[in-house]
Amino acid sequence: MGGQQFASGAPLLDMTGLNRAVDLDHGRGLLTIEAGADWRQIVQATHELQPGGVRWAIRQKQTGADSLTLGGSISCNAHGRGLLMPPLVADIESVELVTPSGELKRVSREENAELFPLVVGGFGLFGVIAAATLRLTPRLKLRRLVDIIDLDDAVHAIWRRIDQGCLYGDFQYAIDPSDDSFLRRGVMACYEPVPDSTAIESADPGLPREAWLELLALAHHDQREAFRRYSLHYLASHGRIYWSDTMQLSTYIPTYGEFVAKSLPEGSWRPERSLMITELFVPPAELNAFMAAARGILRSTGVQDIYGTIRAIRKDSETILPWAREDYACVIFNLLTEHSEGGVERTRRACRMLIDAAADRGGSFYLTYHRWATREQLLRCHPKLPEFLALKRKHDPAGVLDSDWHRHLRRVLGSET
Ligand SMILES: Cc1cc2nc3c(=O)[nH]c(=O)nc-3n(C[C@H](O)[C@H](O)[C@H](O)COP(=O)(O)OP(=O)(O)OC[C@H]3O[C@@H](n4cnc5c(N)ncnc54)[C@H](O)[C@@H]3O)c2cc1C
């Protein structure tokens, strides 16, 4: 995750003990909760604070993992699977911030307003978020609609789904580079609201842990079969009804790497490997051209993509360092990377080429997953970085809050900062 969490040689604040729900404003749908709470705890708090019936629920959270804290999510201005949603900043009413000089300040669009666009998406550099007030949304029942479809059609199909009222959705693409379907065919899953009276026949048990692990192993050595099985799993859930909040929770198995290594022929996991996540943003009209370029990049570098999705984001007009500078399609790649000099270099090269392919089409990249963007790429895709770093110096002149990523930025951007 790029090192923004850590500062070598410095104390680390672990916020996870600070996880109590403080208050739920039932009239306005505002949940105040301590910032070390993770998403399962946040969803649980909304349920416990509404014992008579859950009217208010979270709007969005990250996909793929739940043990990410509210403070960490605000600090990276995270996004979920909303089809028409800006990043998390739009869901934040206010935060309780401990500033670098040790003062406790309430920060919102009205109070200490100059800090709000810095703290949200500020990667922890402008203060420690002790608690936050999250804007909730009415809890809905949603019907999942699944299509196995080519990307060219999906770009139009997604608009039809939005017109039909769908609120969430994503496109999980095929990963076999030797096949024509590579980064082209995919599982498009969208979620449309249905009346509250619609019965949830039984909770979706989802894939059992063993099936997940098997799929992950297949994604490493038989990508075609992995996609076939995954598609069947999704198609079987077409038409199912979910609650809008619990539908967003997900399974993450931190030890999956060990399972995958054991499932492969002896010795073929040497040297060790793991996944490097990278996320690129492009204007929706450029998505097909970008994916064609990505196909070429991954095939020519030989870097294997183990899993990826495409989602939508609406422009963020509030933070100082917005990653969603426009309405974008967001493309995620999880690139298998050997822990060897050559392996890391291959993925680094692929990541840089992907950034150029996005930037050439008016797009950008997610700043902190890795530290491989060149100085030129950083400034081209995140032109406000020099201003961001200057404001960091202004608000924290003693450099109380620091990270390896921040040090890296200062080193790479040099005279600009
Ligand atoms: C499996 C997985 C899936 C993911 N999927 C998505 C996704 O779908 N969408 C998305 O947007 N992101 C996604 N991410 C990225 C994730 O949202 C960020 O890495 C997020 O910051 C992690 O939160 P954390 O609580 O682990 O924070 P950490 O990694 O601990 O910290 C992240 C940053 O937040 C700062 N920070 C943490 N807590 C506080 C606090 N209380 N006050 C001030 N600063 C703080 C840290 O200093 C650091 O800069 C994913 C990450 C993983 C591991």
C-alpha cells in the first residue's frame, strides 16, 4: 500500500482501540463514531443503534476488505462501488481532529473549514482523526443483476442500468492473456432498489472460504477456468435480493498466498510472489482505448494480472488533492510480482506504462498504492501536489506527522516543494 501508513524510525499510532460508536442522529441520518472503527464495526453500530429497525445505513465502503478503519478510509478518500457517487469526502459531515500541535478541533465545511479539504484525502499528514460523523443513507433492498458481457457493450449497458435506477455496480474482467476475452469480457453486476416489501428468501451464503481459495489458486495457474467458475458463481446469484449495507461487506483471506503457494507444483512459487495493486482512472469515453493499451502492456511485459475490476466515480470538487479530478472509470489491476530484482522491475515498468496510457487519455492514477510513478507522472496526474506539500509545511512546520510516502514525495519532487 505504498508506505503511507508507516514512518521508518518513528512511533506508529495504532487507532484500532478507538472504535466506539458515539451517537446516531435519527432525524438526519448522521453517525458519529471513533475513527479506529473498521467497516464491520461501523455497520454493526448502525444496526445496534437502531434496535427498532435499521432505517439508516452506510452509503459506500471499499470493496475487497472490511478491516479498514474509518480514519484510514477518510485519509485516503476511499471509494466503493457506487455508480453515481463521489469519493468518501461526500459522506463526511465532520471530523474531530488532533492537530500536529496537539489541539482538538472540530473540522467541517463550516468549522475550521480550511482544514476539511486537507484532512480528507490528506493521508494522515494534517492531524489525527479521533472521530468522524458519517452521512448515512436510507437502507435499501437491492436486486443484483448479472450480465456476462463484452466491455464495448458494457459501457452502454451500464447507462441503461443507471437509467433503470441501479445505484451500485462493477465489471470484473477476464484475466487470461492468451485468450481473446482478456480484459474484454467480464461479469457486470449492478444493484437496483426494490420495494421494502420484497422478501429476502435467504441470506446469500456467498462462496465458502475453500471455494474462494480454489478460485484464487486457479487465477494463478488456469485463468480461463477461474473466470468460467467465477462467472457461474455470479450468474447463479442473478436476481437475489440484498441489503444495501451488508451487500458491501466482503471476504478477505490474508493467508491466501500460503494456500496458493502450496497448491502449485513444488518449487514453482520460488522466489516468493505477492500482488501489487494499482488503480488507473480514465474518462469513460476513453475506457475502451485504455483497456486496449493495457492489454498490450500486460502482454508485452509478461506481468500477470490476477484480478481486476472497473468501477465508476463522480468528480470530487472538495479536497485539495483530489484523485477523482473528473468523472472517471476506475480500473484496478492486481499484478503478480516476484520478489526478485527482475520481478519487481517488470511490475514497476508495467505500472509506469499503465500510468502513461491513462494520462495520455486525460486520466490519472491512485497515488499511494506504490511509489513507482516518476516525477513527471506525479506532477502531470496530480498537479496540486506542490500546493499540498506547501500546505503540509504551513500546518505542521515541525513535521510532527510523517510517513515514508511523504518523505518519498519530497525527495522525488525536490525543487517543486
Ligand atoms: C484488500 C484491500 C482492498 C482495498 N479496496 C479499496 C477500494 O475498493 N477502494 C478504495 O478507495 N481503497 C481500497 N483500498 C485501499 C484502502 O482504502 C486504503 O489503503 C485505506 O487507507 C486503508 O485504511 P486503513 O485503516 O488500513 O489505514 P492505514 O493503511 O493504516 O492508513 C492509511 C492512511 O491513513 C492514515 N490514517 C489512518 N488512520 C488515521 C486517523 N485516524 N487519522 C489520520 N490519519 C489516519 C495513515 O496515516 C495513512 O496515511 C483497499 C485496500 C486493501 C488492503
